[in-house]
Amino acid sequence: MLNISISVPEYDRIELRRSKTIQGLGTVAAKVIWEKHEDGPMSKHVWAPEIHFIEGVWYICFAAGTVASPFDHRIYLLENNSENPMEGSWKEMGQIKTNWESFSLDATTFAYNGKRYLLWAQRDPSFYGNSNLYMAEMKNPWTLAGKQVMISKPSFGWEQIRYWVNEGPAVLVRNNMIFITYSASATDHSYCMGLLWAQTDKDLLDPASWKKTESPVFASNEKTGQYGPGHNSFTISEDGKHDVLVYHARNYRKISGDPLYDPNHHTRAQLLLWKQDGFPVFGLPVPDAVK
């Protein structure tokens, strides 16, 4: 059974869908499982919900700002003890506190070799830029266990178009390597994906363990009519044989004003292939006509 948590164009609630197939997620009814507060924390611009099943419990991490500071996001967590995430109640577990208070969003979590990690994007006020990627070990799904380390910052020109951004990390463990995709630059047609990787026998909290591609691995394509692909996740095909790349993009290039106010990112999915050297092949974002 597949579950997907989604934000909505109004940025005011979190919806959940559940289906036996990936294509079915596009047609099944969505259930609103949480709505924003009227004021204070979690009251504006609800972004990037992500659902995880950890030790028999469902969690959704998301980011939100406040009415007073709509773009000053922090990371929050919801919990549901029901076997079916479409049932039961979702409890607010509060803010996931990072090592300092600043703009932060796009949290994901993964476990490897007996340890659970949080991976997210955050601004460091001590130097120029909008967001970098950080990682820390977790004590539990809502608490960091120690110091956070920066594993990537916008260092190439394609990561610095309009905004200096590394965000939207996603993790895939394959072929004795841990791969992290992430998104870069402004959320218009410049938005694209980069790739980090580390050998599984390395210290994941040592920034030196991580290597980075010098160019995007997934980007806008005029021929297929897809622009700004990014903030992806990974899943498995229904037969369990193939990795699937899930991401959002627009099917038009021109945007009036700030792209942050254009909510028309549509969810897409396509097969992720692999090279003989063990690295993923992302290919091109498929056109709308492909089913």
C-alpha cells in the first residue's frame, strides 16, 4: 500500500492519499489530516509534508511559518499510532529543534546501520546564502541526539540562480552507497536537482565523506515541456522490481512575479535507472502525455 502526504495550493493544510498503485494516488480521494493554526507557530505557508513509518508509528514532518513571518519556516512533526494512517488521530509533537533558530524546512529521516538520522535544509546566519543541507543523528523521531553538520552548501553557479539554495533532500541506499538528491536555486525553471553520495562504510556525520556532482542530474527540458523539476522522493514499483523517482515540476516556463507565490507544482513519477558503476540515471523529466 502506498501513501503520499501533500500540501495544497492554499498552503493551509496537509492532505493524505492512500492507494495500492502509484497511478491510483492521482485519483483517490484525499483526506485532510491537519490544518494550520490561526496564529503563532504553524499558522502560515505549510510546506513539504513527508510521511514516514518508524517502529510501528506513522509520522509526518513538515515546515510552516507564522502569520507575522510567513517565510520564517521551522520544522514540525505529527504522530499517528493507528495501523492505517488514514485512520486514528494525528498528534502535534511540536518543533524539531535544530542547533540554532533560523529558517529551516524540508526535513526527511532515514536509518542506517542501527542509527537514525535527520536531514534537512537550513539557513546559517553567519554567512551568505538561503539554505544549506544539514544532518544529525536522532534520539527519537522529534529530537536530535547531538551536533548537526553541514554536508552541502550552494557552491556552483547552477545552485545560486536568484537564490543560493540547497533544499529538498531525499535518501536512497543502493550498491554500497548512500545517495542524497537535493534541489537547488529558485523555484522557477532554474530549479534543478543535484546528487551527493557517500560509501556506506564511511562516517556519515563527517562532511568529508560526502561527494557532490559538479552539474545538475535532473533539470528543466524544453522538449518534454517540464520546468523546475525537484524536491523529489523515492519509492518502489508495485512489483518490487524497480526504483521510482517521484518529484514535482511545472509544465510551463513563464511565471509572473516571485515563483514562491506560484503553487502549481504537479506531482510526477518515472522509473529510475542504474548504470553499471552503481550510480543512478535520472534521464529527462517525462512529458505530460507519458503514462
